[in-house]
Amino acid sequence: MTDVNEMIRLVQDHLSQAGIDSPQAEAATIVSHILGVSRGRLGVLRALGEQLDAEAVEQITELAKARATRTPLQYLIGTSAFYGLEVKVAPGVFIPRVETEVLVETTLQHFASHPGPLKILDLCTGTGTIAAALADQLQQRNILTDLWAVDISAQAAELAGENTAQHNVTVLCADATDHHSVIAAAPELSPLRAQFDAVVSNPPYIPTTTPVTQYEAEQDPERALYGGSADGTAIPLRIAEQAAGWLAPGGFFMMEHDHTHAQQLVAALAADPAWEQVQTVNDLTGAQRFVTAIRTPSAKPTPKSSPTLAQ
Ligand SMILES: C[S@@+](CC[C@H](N)C(=O)[O-])C[C@H]1O[C@@H](n2cnc3c(N)ncnc32)[C@H](O)[C@@H]1O
């Protein structure tokens, strides 16, 4: 028998030696996953000095060894925690990041006193994590919500479908930078142009000039990471343009971006008559990582040439 606290310490040391960034948090995740308990319940077991049987010790040790090879923990356990939900993840689909919770939180705050119903579009949905979190939270507030989520990857769209299955979310596989592609995937969206209350997006945005170097991040598909140009703003700018076309007057837009993009994106949206109240939102470390804007009542979005990315 091994004490749960001792086990967590051993796993933490092992992960630390393997160069894992957050060994303490990941050790707790590994142990709670194998024991099948929440992190809160794990805290109780730690306080009680719970003894682990040999089978649990062996399973925890195996999982810790696998993680020490730098395979992302989310792939090993098949889920990722996001805004109080456990979303399914799989190799080939972007692993949700905790910073994106700010996008969910800010969107919910924006609609805090809205009675609903709401129409929300999540462009570049990946595992569907933003759509699932918004749907879950708005459902808890009894706000009727019609959610649509789009990703260009068939594998991502399938996973997003599973992650949002209990909610009123329609997932489409289409090029979010081209509304013709989106409407081809769901013709019933055609009358919903200029009708959405919110468009949210965490698109690919990393500059191709500064490729990711962390091993775990390198496991994400390239199409989920890079923003389509040297500075990484090509896809984000196209998403903003598309958002202007989907939103109703007064509609809310929020998009995550690279920390180097804030000034450029704010300037681009502020210069476009389609937008007003353009603002930057910081992540939890204080970095400028999101842009928000309100669709102006009458202006048409400034048309730009938007090459289709769908195959
Ligand atoms: C950074 S990931 C974000 C995923 C998810 N929104 C999240 O926050 O976890 C970007 C996603 O955009 C998708 N994507 C890339 N280009 C796209 C496009 N042109 N249209 C739709 N989705 C696209 C990728 O497949 C990937 O799932």
C-alpha cells in the first residue's frame, strides 16, 4: 500500500525530471484520473492520507511513464478540462487551452442580462470546446441558444459533434473564412446572414516566422496553429471579416489572437466601418490576447479577397 500523497510526490518528481512544465498539477490529474475521482475529491483523499492498492499504483506509474515521453496528457487520458467540462480530445485535433476560458467568460458577461434567445456562431471550433462551454452555461441560465460551430477539419468536426451532442449545437465541416463554404455545408444558414448575436473564434494565429518549439504544442495539427501568413494575422483578419457578415447589428464579436497581434487587429477593426467599440482583452497573465468588437448598425463589412481554404 502506498499513501496517495507519497504517490503524487513520486509522479511529480518523475514528471519534473522529464521536463514537464506543470508537474504538480499533472501529477494530481494523473492520480485523480486513475482513481476515477474529481480533483476536489482527491483533496479529501489527500487530507485523509488514503492508501492506494497495488493495482492503482501500477496504473498511475504506467501513466506517469507514458507522460514522461512528452505525449500530451490529454491524449493519454482522452479528455481535457475546460470551463467545468470534460471535453474529448484525440490526436489530430487541437487540444483546448485554459486561456481560451477568458473568451467564454467574457462572452457570458456580455450577455449577462440578456433574456435570450441567442444565436451564436463558433468559427474554427476544434473539439467544440467553446461552443460546448457556452451552450452548457447558457442552458444553466435557461437562455435558449441556437449554436453553430464550424471547422475545416473533418476529424475536428466529428469530435466537436460528440462534445456538443447534449446541447443545441449544429457542427459543420467547412471553411470558416468563406461563408459560401459554410452555407454549402448548411443551406439553412443562408437566411441567418446578419442575424447572429455573437460570433466567437479561436482561429489558428501563430506567425509562421515563429513556429512552436514546445514538444507538446508540436503535436497539434499545423492547420490548427499557423495563421496563414508570416505574421499570423491572415486567417484572423478573414475570420473578423466573416464575423461582420454573420452578425446582426449590435452583435458581439470576440476572437483570440497571438500576443503580438493586439495593436494590428484593433487598428484593422477600428478602421473598418463594420465595427465599433473595438477593445483588447487580456489573458490571465495580463497579455493582450483577445479582441472584442460590436457590429455597427448599418455598415457593410469592407470586402477583401478571401481565398477559399477548403479542399
Ligand atoms: C487554435 S485551434 C482552436 C480550436 C478551438 N476553437 C479551441 O479553442 O480549442 C484552430 C482550429 O481552427 C481550425 N481551422 C483552421 N483553418 C480553418 C478554416 N479556414 N476554417 C475553419 N476552421 C479552420 C483548425 O482545424 C483548428 O481546429
